[in-house]
Amino acid sequence: MVRDYSDQAPLGIAFLGGDGPAPALIRSLLGADPAGDPLLAAADSGLLLAESAGLRPRWIIGDMDSLGAESERLASYPPEQVIRRPPDKDYTDTELALSLLEEKGARRIWLVGGGGGRLDHLLAIRSLFERDRCPERWITPGEDVRCLEAGSPFLPGELALPPAGTGLPKRGPISVFPLGAGPWKASSRGLKWPLEGLPWNSGFFGLSNEAPGGFTIKALEGRFMVTLPLHRG
């Protein structure tokens, strides 16, 4: 059964072209959000990823060049939900989807997909996390990327995760990167190598940390990107 997300919600999810997590995992991630049904938008061929999970986005936006022969799928959506933009434009389809979700009332943004493909596309998505209004989360086929910021009205300041589960003795690799202009300061509990006292500056990072059980990472100053393996249950 295809589920149609049409109501306003504080969480917006943008489905991107490229590789994404498995359909069952996408459905479980959406169902776990305590805010209720999120707003869903597909950026061009991100529509294929959304529909693979049995989801019907509220909007599809972009130049639609990546859909190719699959563009016939657009005919099943009302015309006002299909927002076409010319190929020669100032913003990527992903940027257009984020702006649309914010315009429709989303306070928090998740990205789903965007894995594989061209390196410049991956770097462009990563650059979105440097902006004033950046995504809270990016879910690729194998990674769960979180954005933390001290004192932010729309980003969490802390990431707290329980142990990964039976048969998974540790979480890792867990990597932390500073974002924005700084200054930066972070604390942690449960990591093999604590984050306190690290000389955070532009270009510095904490790579391939581990957690034997549950762990907490807190942004005390500045913004951080935390990458960890996508937990598949």
C-alpha cells in the first residue's frame, strides 16, 4: 500500500537521486519519528527511492532530467505537486527540495539517498551542512550522518544512542567533523577515545572512533557532523 503524506509536520524529508537505504529501513525510519507524519518531497529521481519504499511524496521538484524514461510516473501526481524547473538554473534539485520543505513549514530536514555517483555531487550535499539552515540528518545506503549544534533552535545539541543490540558488541566507526566557522568544543560519554580536550579547528577531525555500548556526543560550542554506520536493526 502506498502511503500519501499530505499534512503539515515539523519534520521534512527530501528524497534524493542516487543510492539510498533499503525500502524497509526507510519505512522504519519514518515511523520512528515522534513528531508524526513528516512532509515528503522528492528531488527529481529521488521519486524512485521514495516510491520503492511505498511512499508517495507530497511534492516532486527539479528539472526531471534524471528520471528519464521513468518520468511517466509523474502523470499519477496532481499537476500542482510536480514542480518543474529548467535545467539551466542557479540551484541544485536538492537545494530546491530543501527550500520547498522549509517554505511548507518544516523546521527539521532529513535527506535520504544521494549515495554513490559523482564525487562533486557528494561534496555539494556535504556543503549543505555548512549553511545557516542545514539538514539535521543524512541517511545514505550505509551511513547515518547527524548534525549537532550548540544552542541551535532547529538542530539538536546532543546525540545519544543506546547499544547497537545483541550480537553487535560495539558501534563504529564513529567520526566527528567540525562545521561552520567555530569556535568548537565537544564532550562525549561512552566513546573509546573521548572528545574532550581535542584541538578542534578548521580541517581537524576525529576519525574511526568506537563505542563498546551506548554513547553520547554533545556539542558545547559550534556545529559538528557525526557519521556512523546505518543501524539496520
